[in-house]
Amino acid sequence: MHDISENPSIEADVIVVGAGFAGITAARELKRAGKSVAMLEARSRLGGRSLSRPIGDGKVVELGCEFHGQSDSVSARTARSVGIGSHKVYDDGYKLIDDGGRIARWKGAIPKVSPAALVDFGQAALRIERMRREVPQEAPWQAPHAVQWDSETMWSWTQRNIRTKAGRSLMRLLIESGMAASPAEVSVLHVLNYSNGTGGFRAMTTVTGGTLENRFVGGSHGLALRLAQSVTAETYVGAAVRRINHFSDHVRVSGSGFEAVGRRVVVAVPVPLSGRIEYDPVLPAYRDQLTQRLTFGSAIKYLALYDEPFWRAAGLTGMAISHTSPVRAVLDGSPPDGSPGVLTAFVTGPAAHAVGRLSEGKRRELLLREFVRYFGPRAGKPYDIIEQNWMAEPYTRGCYHAYAPPGLYTEYGPALKEPIGRIHWAGAESVPVEFGSMSGAIYSGQRVATEIIACDADDGPGHLTAGPGKPATSRSVL
């Protein structure tokens, strides 16, 4: 891995912008196919939205993407292929739900609510499950009722389909905690497509049997670094791309103090951020409209560390959800051996906007106050608290993933992945399959590599003369 200041002039067959799971996968697959690659990363580290922090004894906590769902997910299969295993999230005991200050215990897939609200929410969830089965993952905009579903927000759908106040509140909680956005911001079609990628609507926020069941041993960041090993020599950090010039036979990618020239470029940064790059010639209007409309969710993640997971002795899983608290959800984030004890808290959606504006001291006070309400006085005395505000990350600007407002899929959906000349798109949101996840990012990297190999086969043979990392001494080959 190189600092871009040491290699300001680069040539390769394919320039990859962004070294998250999508960019890493694209680079390694292209290299495996015999292409020369140069991967440019604005940060000083790899991994994108994956970020693990060591806490001693070879253990880590997850500040970014964490859960890979079931064993058949794309990311789980990829991890096994490079020798990385999984461990289950602790889910033995009671969960907690905070309903306006009253905290109740519950077990099972559905929180403890009134029988009427339970039936009301249940029928709505079943309706969503039936609807989502009509949505093709590769092209949700081709669903039979795509225009209808993409014209409505999840809030308005909830108002029409859920009668009880408690049932509506549960739906709002599910969307805000699972998608880090308000139901009023998200189209019904997006919820259906996203649910397909998680294995079901209810699975979106479920531990056992859901998307939160498994984590990677050593952390998701460890997987990113393992995958990147084969392209370490072709990776350049500190390379914030500001401009892409694209021509009929080559591309020129540049930023402050560097330039990279290639036959093609893969833009593997989040879709909203890809619109901040300057393109010459300018991109078609439909692509600009897409990047302006696809919006990142809002999330702040907290990790509180204790000598032991004391909540387990009290018969609790460590999971808590709230209709009213800014701390929308809490999970047991402890390492596989349970030491130290870790509570992972998520402040999401509109609550994240408000909390993000508080001072550091006020944010800490709020977090500890809510932990004590959920788990008792001992929860107010962690030996460390780690905060990760993904909205403040300059090369991310939000989490967990982007979401589609009404009209985006049916108007601009194909632009998520359609190449424009020699510019190709990858990233967790660039492909509907397992949208927004580690798996979606990896899948997109595989897809775009296959796409480029096919395009080059149509164009005929040809490589740049200078290999990755070598000075671009001649432009005549282009």
C-alpha cells in the first residue's frame, strides 16, 4: 500500500476509486483476470464503512458494518473462501421494549404490545411479505406494481394499512432502527426491495434467524483487509478523487497532486458522494438526478465496554428497543467469549440529527441515562465509551446505507449500475441484490469486474504499457 504523494502519476488498465468492499472486490477480481489495476482511496485506511477497533487480547469492537445475516449471504460465503469464520450474536433471554417510559420484557420475533396492536401489525407485516415476493431483486422497478409502490412513502402506507396507534408506532420503530431513516422519507418499493435482500421484512431487525444473527470473527474490517491482500501493491491511500475526464478510449482520474490514467474507471464510492466528483464531459442528467435523490440514512453508533456482560446474569439478551428514546436500539456486542461485555447502541433517523447537534458531554449523559433505564445502575459505569458518528465522516456522510425516496427506482433505477462510456459503477447501493450491505458491496464488485472483462473482450485486446505504480511516462498508448 502506498501513499499517493509517493506515486503521483499512475497508469493501469482499470482505475478503481474507493477501497471499501466493492472497490476491493472489483480490484482483486480484475487482477485475477489479468488486468492491471490501481485502487485509489481518499482515507488513510481501507474498508469504507467497515471499521473495527482493537480492545486488547486480539479482540475488536465494530464501529461500522457488523452483521452478515445468515450463512448463505454473499459476504459469509466470501469470508469462508478466505478462511474467516463467524460467531453468533448473543440472543439468550429476554429482550426489552421501551414504550413511553414503561419498559417491558419479551421473547420471540415480535415485541410485547397489546393483542390488538399485535394482530394489526402482524397482518401488515404479512402483506409486506406477500408484496415483496413480486419484486425482482435485480430490477425492482420492473415489479408489476412498481409505479404504485414507488409513488407512496412507508408512512402513508402505514396510515392506510395499520389502524392502531401502537401498531403504527411499531412500524415506525422498525423502519427507523432498521433503515436509519423516517418512514416518511422512504418509498414502499424501497422497503420491499430492501426486505428481499435481508431475507424478509421481519428479518431486517431480528437476531436469531435474521440479519443480526452473525458477525465475522475478528471483525468485518478484518475481512476487508484479508480480501485486499492480493491488491496491496496496487493500492494508494490519501487519494481523494476530485475529477474524472473520460474519452472514447481512456479515462484520466485526478485529485490534489496526483493523476491516474487507465482504459476504464470503476467508481466504487457511495452513490450520493459519486455526484460530488467533477466529470468531463458532464454526465447525463439522469445520473445526476439519481445522485441528488439517493440519500444516506442517519446513524450514530455507540459502544459501551464493561468488565463483563452483567445483563446476561439477569436473564437479558442485551437487546432493547424504544419508541420514544433517541437510543432506538441496543444489542449485545461482546466478543465471542463474552469478555469484555459490550453494549452496542444505535441512534438513528431523525433522532440522530438532534443528538448529533449536542455537545460531546450531553451525548454521553444521554447515552448513560438511557442505558441505566434499560439495564440498571451498573450500565451507567462502563470503563470506556466509543462513539462513531457516520454522518460526520467526510467520505461517507451517513449510515447504515442509502435509501430511495418515492419515485427514484421507477425514474432512475437503471442508472444505479448502467456504465456511462468507460465509467463503471460499484458499491453497496449500486446493485439491488442485498442492497446497502457488505454482501451487496461484494456482489457489486464481482458484477462490475465481469462487466469490464466483457466490455474489453468486445473492444479487443489491449493493455496500458506502464504497470500499476509506475510513472506514466507516455500517453501515446491512449
